[in-house]
Amino acid sequence: MFVAHYMASGMGGLRTSGDLVARMQFTKKMRLNEAKEYVAKKLGVTTFEMSDEQIMRELREELRIGVVTGVPKAPRGISAKMNIEDLLGIKMNSCEFFRSLINKR
């Protein structure tokens, strides 16, 4: 886990695509290069472009998957995570838990 965290942090985390790559490493047990290629394909960019803060900032806003600084009316928190779920084709425990809370009402 330490290595995956280190690599994701090195990719800029939420500033670029490090959080998405790390999530694929954890949930699908992918190797780093495999996870990068998978995420790049889903985002429609190259693996090189995934490390560019400006490109990813615009793309993250467009895809509504969260950015570092607050943007008016942009999704944050669980809303952004749900968009990431849809984009990457995975399930997140926090999103599942949130859905279960909503369904109880």
C-alpha cells in the first residue's frame, strides 16, 4: 500500500490523475503502468497528458470528477466520487454506503 500511495502522490493526486490511478491499483489490483493506461483510455487522453495539471484541471471539471480548489456548482465529495465510479466502471464502498442511507428513507 505504501508504494501505491507514494506513486499516486507523485502523480499529483487530485491535481492530475494520481487518485484515479491509485484507485484502479487498489480496486482492480492493477500494476502501475496497466492502471495508467486504463485510466488514460477512460479519460480519452494519453498517459503523458495525465500528468499535466492544466489539461487534467479542465478535464476533471468537464467530467465532473472533482478538482482541488472549489468551483461554484461543481461536484465535490460523494457526488464527485459517484461520477468517478461511473467513469472508471467500479464500485466504491463510500458510494454504496451513501446509496444505502438514501434507500432507507
